[in-house]
Amino acid sequence: QSFKLGNVSESLRLYQALIKTRNNTMYKLPSQCYDGLLTGLARRGDARGCESIIRDMERAGIERSEASYSALVQAHVENNELEKAKRVVESLRLAENIEPRLRTFAPLVRAFCIKNRPLEARSFVRSMVLEHGIIPTGDLFAQLLVALAHAMHQHASKQIDSLLFDEFRSTLRELELYTDGLECSDDLDAIYHAIQFKGKSQRYLQARFVQLDQTTGACPWNVEIQKLQPPRLDAHDRRVFRDRLMDVTAAASARQFDQLAKFDFWLRENKHKNFSIIIDGPNVAYHNQNFQGGGFNIQQLVLVVHELERLGHRPLIIMPSKYCEPVIPNHAKQSNTTTHTEFLNKDDDDDEDSLAS
């Protein structure tokens, strides 16, 4: 009951009293009792207490579990004993029938990031993924990216600087490959500010439009990235795709089918329909949607359109009607959060007129 109430001190007192009543004969408790004690002690950073409980487990003939390893790692991290925590994680490679979890690695990875030891953090992330099939969370990836970026500011050695950048780039690719991206805007902001490189590092990260090779699908700015299959459809493929899209829309609702049919007619009849690129207006215009302080920024959309036009494109902007009203909602995710709205001012109206033209 004291475990459930989170009373670690009372749990430990009862445990020690029980041990004493057995006249030095080790009393064998259920494994979840030991795990509960270890977890509570770990949160307090009591590594010595955890080690004592583990010795009791061994004397009682109870094998260590993933929970006991994870608790000991957390205890050492809380006590700023990173080398000991590192040895515990590495010892798992020799443990049989124990599969580590994210909670086994995460405290040590975060601690290495905080202590400006990102290459060691990166090594454990690689071990998580490749050896154990454990996928880090988006926020753990974000913390590692920030630590790697900060370290690049501080190293004068070109060799180390290059290594850090390679690891940053690999981590960024894994974030995209293994997760759905970053859900928290704070993580995005932290990475954004961390990569505002100055001086010699300014060349590293650049945002630009690129034209993929239509034959190979290769990116001209990073040949190491997996080549993309060019979306080349012949007339038959386009007709099949269009017909299938109509079928799916008709099955969804008559209203959607009617709207799509009208859009199809407009494209066919519009003399200016030679569009070369499509822009999803809301996704480009929103900044921090669903978060406090977020809003619909028409200027962001204008900048993208003007840049694409400068490159010779004729963009088609897709914009649902609700985003063309004077008051645009910033839908809140949390049910207890007031929905915020963005009001367009005169300058925004002028931008809308320039887009419409």
C-alpha cells in the first residue's frame, strides 16, 4: 500500500523491519516489491540504497529485471554518476532474457546531452535503435540535436566539427525516419535557435528550393540522401489516378464529390491552368497552430509564392474558404484552452489581393 501512495521512506522502513524479523534469513518478497523500492530510491538519487536492494535480491535468488536495471541507471544519473550509469547500461549486453526499454536509456542520453557530451549520447541512441529496436521519442531526438548543435559552436578542431555535423545530420534523418516529427513547438524552437550558426559554421545548414534530377531522383545538394523515385505518370496512369480519386470522393460524400467535380471543371476550363507547383496555403501560413501565441500569417505565404515565382514557377494556392475570412481560427488542441483567433489587418488584406492577382 505504501508503494501505491508513493511513500518511499515508509516502504523502506517496512522492508528493513521485515528483514530484521527473519534473523538474518533473507525473506523472499514478490519481484514487484523490489522493483517498487528501487524505483522510489532511484527518483531520490539513492544509488547506494538501490545497490543494497539489488544485493538483497541476489541473496534471495531473485534475478534482476529490466525495471531494476533501469532504476539503477536513473539513480546513478540523479546522483551525477554518469560513468557508473554507463557501465550498468553496457552490462545489459551480457544479461540474458532481459530486454531494455526506452526508460533504460533515456535518463543517460539526456544527462550526456546536458553535460555537453553529445557524441556519447549519440552512441547510446544508435545502440538503442540498432541493437534493441528501441525508437527514441521526438523530444529525445530534439534534445540530442540541440546538444550536437551547441557542441559545434565550441570545437575549433575541424575533424571534431565535421564529426559532430555528420552525427547531427544522421540524427535529423532518423528523426524523420522513425517518428512522426516533433509535436511540441518548444522542441522546434530549441533546434531552430541552436542551429543559428555563426562564423565558420554558417555554411552548414541552408534552406533552399532544389530541383530533383528527373531521371535519378537525386538531390543536388546532398547525394547521400536516399534517392527519390521521380513521380512520372503517363497519360494512362493519370487517368486511372483521377478516376480512382473521384470514386473515393463519391463514396465519402455527395458534397465532396460535387466540390471536387467543380474544381476539376475549373482546372480544365481555366486558360491559366498551366500551374507548375501546388501550395497548401494553411500549412505554409500557420505558425505554431494549436499552441498559445500561434496564428495565421499571410506574409509567410506571400514570401513563398514570390520566391517560387522568382524561380519561374506558376503556383496554385489551395486555400479552404474559412481561411479567407477576416477572422481566422487557431484551433486549440486542449479542450480546456480558449480558442484563439487571428485578425487580418490592412496589410494582410493587401497581401491577399496580391496573391489573388
